[in-house]
Amino acid sequence: MFERATELALVDEALEQLGGTRPKTGTTTRPGTGSGAGTGPGGTLLAISGPAGLGKTTLLTEVRRRALARDCTLLAARGGEQEQTQPFHVARQLIQPHLAGRSEAELRTALGSWYSIVGPALGLCAPEHGAPPDPQGLRDGLDWVLTHLTVQRAPVALVLDDAHWADPESLSWLAAFAPRAEHLPLLLVVAYRPEELPAHAEAFRTLPGRAGHRPLVLAPLTEAAVSGLVREAVGDHADDAFCREAWAVTTGNPFEAVELTAKVRDKGLDPTSASAPLLRDLAAAQRGSGLVARFERLGPSTVRFGWACAVLGTAIPRELAARVAGLGPEEAAGATARLREARILSGPGEGSDTELEFVHPLIATALYRAIPDALRVALHGQAAVAVVDAGLGSSAAARHLLETHPENDPWVVRTLRAAAAENLRAGAPEAARRQLARALREPPVFGERAAVLYELGCASLLTEPANTVNHLRAALAEPFDDPALRQGILIRLAQVLAHSDRLAEASDALAREIPYTRDPRARLRLQSEQFMWDAFDAAEPDSPARSRRLTRLADRLTGRDLTERYVIGLRAWDACLRGEPVDVVLRHAVRALGTEFSWAHEDRGFEVPVLAAMVHMYADRPGRAEELFEAGTAEFERQGWRGAHLSFAYSLRAYIRYRRGRLAEAEELARAGLRLAERVGRGTPVHWYAIAILATTLLARGRVDEAWELAREHAFGEPFPAAVVFPDAQTVYAELLLARGRTEAAAAQLEAVERRLSPRGIRNPSWCPWQLHLARAVAAQEPARARALAADAIRRARAFGAPSGVGQALRVAAEVAAPGERAGLLREAVELLSASPAGYELARALAALAAELGDAELLARAVETGRECGADGLVASLGGAAGDGVWADGLTEEERRVAELAVREDPAARGRERELSAVCRKLGTDRSGLAEALEALEALEAHARGR
């Protein structure tokens, strides 16, 4: 190679760092098993940039050769101008050859839990029924597969040519994965044209390699290099003037220089100054209109075959090209030979006889653009039919149909819908959206248009919610007679409106349809959806009336199907917010959950399962809530839902840990939830949840400044979202203000919370303790009001009946009470909290009682409990040293014995409150749930022994 020594030296350096063996000297070693495999310090990224024809492909060919010579496993792919709309085209080239040919059982073993998520995207299996993975979950799965493959077959060289033409799904994945190369035995080499690199692949321009290299920008060849190339091809007798002219007419472009020297040799041109003027015309014939004119002189059948190849792209099956061109096998073989002789297609030694390639992408582009417009459209149409007939599937045909004109053809609509369904289930919603938009223009037959609009709305849900609303409303406006389709459109419309913070519109859309829905079960389904979105609407105009309707409906349902159980679950949540007795709340929650309650139904949201789980937390059964969340989180991960769904799961599990007083674990989970929420986007509901829960946890740990900076960094404050957030976002913001001593500002926010929640009948201080915070905020200026607020909160908490809620209310009431009343309030708070799972609240109550009584034993117990919780600020304020906040989950033998005595109401359990308190915190239950928690623990232990 001419003048590429610097680039090749960097390649050799990267391969050396990768840990591959020395170049082979006659011995053969299977890739991935060389003596140096995986022993290097890590990999790197090399990005090679340059305009067309500067030798990127030739350089990458040499990279591949050198990588194989060092016993590296090679993963190679090439973007194609015609394949850009085919999702995961590049990812399949890279990974499929290393996994294809295995049985389903072997693939399931190799891919583990990622099988059903990444398998369809990589073309290894058909999509399974059920909701598709979200794009982030799919990228995480591809990350795992590539990482696993790299570790198993180290060292690995991944080489991607023409990255600017890679499909968006593959390119955005690889660009995000690229920084990991340095931490793996992986050399990642990409080559691209800088002026054509898409915005979502900007990482390749800016990421440095191991040695700090920016993209390697290839320079044109110098006059000396072109002279050497000419003399190598035609002989040393080529004179300087001839060589200088060759360099001038090719501008140092390696591709053009090679083609020119080949043409000089073929024509037997004398390489002297006398022949130099002829070089300009020869060079012109190798590009643009000159290339096309030379191509067209090869004859009609050859031209048709060449055009068919240009339409089909890369790795062109010769039989397929022949069918698109309308040629028989012998004609196709003759056309192939002529195109190879003309250096348009690669020669026999450069590709297989069954799969054809162009000598250079420049040639393919020139030929494709030279096809007359009408003929190009027709060739794409023929290619689509040929691809389907060849068994390559509707997805492969769809890229051709995207280039055709609408002709009112039902087959085109069916093929595009099938391709869109396949791509949507494979995790490529943007590709599905393009295909359905094209199907809509065909157009569909009269009764099919609503279905296409519905599918288009489903495909654009994640990326274009505003357009989704338009598509779904247009679908409802179509004349069609399919009640099930109409219901599906309405439910999806309400979902996208709600997720766009337009909850009132979501409810209104359902309300308008419910009176006209004849089928009772369909009507109940729509009612359940309306009840759900109303429950999440912070500005719902008539919440008490909705609550009464929900109560009348739910109390007569038996839970015979999923829709009824959803309604009952919403009834449990509504009862919790309104502070109905805890046994009523739990009874409805248990009825809703039944024997099986999936969090990942294809046509239902996950909101009701979440609410049913959270009811248990507020009812002092956080252990059961965690069980439900763990099962739901595992289901999300199996589905490949690693965006908003998983962020909600982590954040709310963090909130459960916070309520149990396991603050260090709560912080870890909350930060994991926030990381996922950041990928979804700031300002989204999941982002509000993540910040509210993390800020609450940081306050409990005593890190007020850090919590405040978190809120400032993420714009956590007014205006607050229209959707309900728990913990209530405005209340958390007021807590932040209160912790910083801004009592007047905190009081103003809490009074706004009262104006928002009280008209809705939300009275449960276990759900939102705004009264308690407001009592603390106004205590200095309005002590009587503070005591009245605290007393009302106690009454409400007792009506609900969760010991943790009553204990918290009593502790705050003592804080604002007259001195003579404090001790009695705090003693009852400690007694109740000791019988609850709320470790952090117990530590606070113990600390307050110890200070009130001056009791050293109580103080020591407060320090011990606070240290177990990870409440570092509280412990420090009591003069103790912070602990690690790590809990011992399992019961000791003595704790278990005491718990069993308490369940049997054995008198021997009396006086063992300390042990029983530890049992409640470890099992995540209050005393009333102790028997059920012990049964669950025994079942879990039996299951573990059985395994």
C-alpha cells in the first residue's frame, strides 16, 4: 500500500495492545485460541475518515488480514447505500455468522435471557408473541451479546466499512458501544466519509483511541506515490511527465489512480510524455458520466443486469439479479463476465460466483443514479417481488417498496404491514413507522385504512407521540366496523395522551366512547382505563364522584378476568389515598392480585400492578411490595423493557427501601433508576419519580446540600407535572426548603399541596404527610395552627390504621406540642413504630424520646437503629459514628422463635418487643402481617432447599 505506513503502524500498535499473537509464520491456530489471546491491556477504537476513493476499503482489507494473522476473531460488516433502511443490517453481518447454524437450544444457551430480545433483531429467530422490547432494552442486549462474544473469543477485531451507510439502528448502537472498546480485548475499526456520517454517529468523530488519536484522516497520494503506482503497473520506463500527468488527472485519488493505470495497461498505451494528454480522457471514463457511457456500451442485457445489481446493493445473489433483470442463467453469466472484464464487478477471485459485489461503491452509486427514474422505480418493484419469492421475507422486500410509487396495490400494503409488524417486534419501531407511512400512501383498501393508521400510531408511540395522537384520531374518524379495533385504538390513544402529560384529554377520549360501547366487557375495559388515568391526574376536577362510581363498580365485581381485577386494583389504590381502613385496602389489593398478575401484558399498561404493589407498602407490608416489584422487574427485563419501565421499577423499589429504613440500599436503587430515567429524557414522569425518591432518600441520610443540588441540577421544582407522582413532588420540594431553613417558602408550597389534594379527597398522611411538614413549617409563628394540623394528621392516620403512619404523625405532633405533652406522644410513637417495618421513623422517634427524657439507653438504641438504617445525619447528631447501613436480612434463631410465639399469641412473647421489632423490620411487615410474612419466608426457604 502506498503512503499508508502511518495508519498501518497505528493498526499494528492497536493489535499489539489487544494481546493477539505475533503474525503467523507457518503455524495455524484457531481464532480466539492463540497463546496471547485476551492477555493484552485492552482494546481501542480507530476511526478512519476520508472522501470516496481515498482507499478506506483497501486499508480495512489490510486491517482484516493483519488481525487474522494475529489469531484475532474477525467481525466484519459493510454499510450499503441501498440497505440503509433495512434495520440491523450491519449488526447481522457482524454477529450472525458467529451464531448462525446453531440449534434453537444452543442459541438459547448462548444468548441466555437475551434470546427473545436480540434474536429477532439479529435474524436468529422469529419474534415471539407479546410486547416488543424497547429500543434501549434491545441496545443493552446487543451490548451484552457483543461483549460476551468478545470475551469468549478474544482477541476480537470488529471492522466496519462505509459506516456512513450503515442502518441507523446498527450505527447508533455501535456509536454508543464504542467507548467500551478500551475495556475489552476488542479493536473496533470504522471507516466513513466525513461529509455523509449521520448525526447519531458523531461519537466516531470525537472518541479518542487508546493513544489519544482522533479520526485518522486519509490524505490523497502524493505525486511520488502515483508515479510508483504507474511504474509498478506499466514498467519502470514510464517517464516523469507521464506520471506527473497521471497524478494531476486523478488528484491523488487512489481508486482513480489504480483504475487509470489498469486502463493504460489494457490499452497498451506508451507511458511517455507524448501519451500524457490522453490520460485525462481515460480518467474521465472511470467516473461519472464517462463511467456510465462506458457501461452502456456493454450491451442491453449487460446494462439491465448491472442496473439490477445496483438496485439490489451489496452481496448480490446472481440468480436474484438475473430475475430482476429478466435474464436467463446463461445471459446472466455472460453479463457477469463482461462486467468483471470492465472492472465494474469484482473478479472471480475477489468474490463468489453466486454473490456479486461492485469493485467500488463509487461505481455502484454512479450506475444506480444513471438508471432512468421510471425504470429505477420499476426495478425496485420487481426486486420486491423477487425477494419475497426467493423466501427472503417481507422485511427484505420492504426496502425496495419504499422506493416505488403508490399504485393502489393490496399486495404492497400487505407486504409493508407484515414487514412493519416484524420490525416492531424486533425492536425497530422507526423502520416500522417508515413502512407503514408508505403503506398508507399506497393506499390501503377502504376497510383497511383504520388498521394501518392504528399500526402506524403504535410504531411511532415512542419517537413521535404528537404524530401518534394524530394517527390514532384519524383512525377513529375512518368508517370501519370492527369493535375490537376501535377499542384498541381508543386505549392506545388514551395511553399516549396520558404519557404526554395530557391526562384530562385521555380520560375525555374514553368517556365519550363508553356510552356507545354495546358489549359489556368492552365497556368495562374502557371504564377501567378511564379510572386509571383519572387516578393519575393531579388536577382531576371531580375526584370524589369518580371515587364513588369506582367503589360501586368494584365492590360488585368478582375478579373473574383481568379487566375486573384491574378495576379492583384501582379501587384498592383509591381507598389507600382516601385513607380508608387498612384492612379494606389490603382486601381489595389481594383480590386484584389473584394468583397471577403480569406486569407486561402486551395490550395493557403496568400502572395497575404497580399501584397494587404500592398499596402494600403504605399498608405496612413493604416486604410483600418488594416481592411483587422483584417479580415485575424480572418480567420487564425478560421483555427487554429497559427504559421507562425499568426506571420506574428501580425508583419505586428504592422508595420501598426508604420506607423500611434501608437507606443505603434505597440510595443505590434510586441512582440506578435515575440513570435509566436520564436515558428516557428529563421532564418525563419517570424522571420526576426518580428525582423525588432520590432527594427524599438523601434528606433522610442527612445530606441536605446534596439533595438541594440534585433538585437544582434537574430543575426539580415549579411547575410540577400534571401526573400524580409518589412521593408527591411538590411535597418533596417543600421538604427540601424546610431542610434548608426556608420555612415560609416551604409553608407556601405545602398550602398549595393542601389546595390540590383536599378537594380530591386525598386524606391519608401515610401517602402524603403534607400536614406534618406544614405543622413544622408554621410552628414557630403559629403554634396553635401547627398543633391543630398535627392532631388532624393523627386522626387521619389512625383512621387508616398503619402503625408507621400513626407513629410518624405522633412524632411530629410531639415536636410541635406543649412541653408537658411530648413524652406521652413520643412513647406511643415508639411503641407503634417498634411494631412496624419503618426503621428510619423508629430511629427518629427513639432519638426524640431519648432527648426528651434524657435516657442514655434509649439514646444508644436510637444510635444503633439509625446506624442500621444508614441515617448518617441522624447518628452524627446523636454523637454516634456512622455505619455502613447494611442490614442482616435473615432472622436469627431467637428472633424466629419469638416471632412464632407472637403469632400464636403465646404469653412467652411478652416483654420481647426489641426482638419483635427487629423481626418486623427484617420481614417488612407490621405485627398484624407477621403470620403471613413467616409463611412466605418458609415457602421461600422450602423453594431454595428444593433447588
